[in-house]
Amino acid sequence: MQTARQIEIVETALHLINENGIQGLTIKNLSKKIGISEPAIYRHYENKIEILVAVLDSFGTLLAGIKANVEKHEGSLEKIEAMFTAFFQAFKENPSLVAVIFSEELFRNEQQLSQKTSEIINRNIEFLKGVIEKGSQSGEIRSDIPAEHLAIMVMGTLRLFVKKWQLSGFDFALDSEGKKLIQSIIILISK
């Protein structure tokens, strides 16, 4: 359980990343933005890596909520649509998450961050794979392509689409354009 100060540090870290990119997240910038000393930050987190792990953990918590909401839907195609819609909404509300979640290349030399990112990716693929398998069994989703391959293709599409949005300077409506993308994916994977 995080303290109020730890939550503030994580939220401020996300704001800094949104404003200046992940390279702009330094303990000095963080302490200045919050209005506390650098040693005060170190009382809550040992280093920048630990703060980024906390950011990834908060995304993991968000994912758990998305998955719980997705499970309320009946059909597999509905679940996939709900999952994408929730992702687009989360990224729209907090664009700095994109910079962190899709920065695994920057994390390559940081074992703890690359492992945490890998866990998130694998959990998402496994969840989506399960949804696709159920959809294949019920006849909703094509069964001529392995569920794991479809899950990777669908998640890869999500990633590329959101990354395009980020690199464009967020210059298109992620939710409405995302809805069109979801419909195209549904056409591709439907039986």
C-alpha cells in the first residue's frame, strides 16, 4: 500500500514524463515540481528506477480494473472491443502512460524495469489469448490461426496505433479513431 506522498511522487513523475519525455524524469526535477527536497524523495523511493517500477505497478492496477470490467461482457468480440475501448480511454486520460509503457527499449539495460514490462505484456497477451480461445470455441472468432498468434497481432496493433498517436503529438482523437480500428480488427478475427 502506497502512502499519499508515494502516490504524489508517482503522479508527478507521470506529469514530468508527459511534459519532458522519460529523460526529463530526474529526482531533481521531481523534487522541484513537488516542492520538496531531493532527500525527501529518497525517503520514499531509493532511486528513479524504483519510481518507474511504481508507475508500472500503477498501470498493472489499472489493467486489473480493465480486465474485471471486460469480464462483465458476454461475447468474446464484445470483450475485445471493451478492452480496446478501455485502453484508449486510459491513454487519452493519461498520455504520459504511453511514454512509460511503450519505453521497453529504454528499459533494456534495467533488469527490474524490463522484467516488469515483460510481465505486463505477457499478462495482457495471456488474457487476450483466453478471450480469443473462448471465442474460437463458441464460433465467434476464427480458429484457423492459433489464439496466441491472434493475441499478439491484436496487441501489436494496439501498441502501434497508440504509439502513432503519441508520435503525432496526440493530433487525432484516440477514442473515435480507435473505435474504427476496433471494428477493423473485429472483421479480421471474426469467423
